Amino acid sequence: MLLLKYLFLISAAGMFAAAVAILVQDFRRAAELRWRPAAKLAAVAWLPLLIGIGIVIVPSGMAGVAISQLSGVEAGTLYPAFTPSSRSSSTSSYTTRATASSPRP
């Protein structure tokens, strides 16, 4: 899933770069700037960007908690796996593995 997240982010960055390249190329040729194709490409680039930002990966041996800026800690634990999230919340991970300093039953 981490690969998928980075593929979304890289494809979005590539589309934004292509939109800028269209405008730079037209500017260097002193031709009329093609705003519509560049704007359409930039608008389409937002979709993979938002999908990539919304993917949260909780590593193995860790658990996560979603923390909202408005309502505090959200109910439920994020277990190791792919977790979709909203951008109004951030995640905090903590270890679930026993360490040498933890008490044993």
C-alpha cells in the first residue's frame, strides 16, 4: 500500500509539472499561452494527490489513533494496515510490542 500511496503522489506531481511545462514552453516560443489544457491537467492532478494524501499506513507492531483538530481523539484504534483518513485528522502511532522495561505479568 505504501507503493500505491507514493505512486499517487508522484503521478500528481508529474501532472502538475506537465501543466507548468506546457505554459513554460508556450512562453519561450512567444506563442499564445495554452491555459485551458494546462488548467485541465492541473485540475485532474488534484484527484491522485488527494487520494495519496488520504492513505495512512500503520506499520506492523504498531497501532494508531486518529486525532482531530476540532474534536480531539477519535474513537477506535487504527490497526496495522491501510487506513483511509480525512485530512481534518492526523494520526499518531505507538508501539504494541513488549520491551525490556515493560512489566511482565
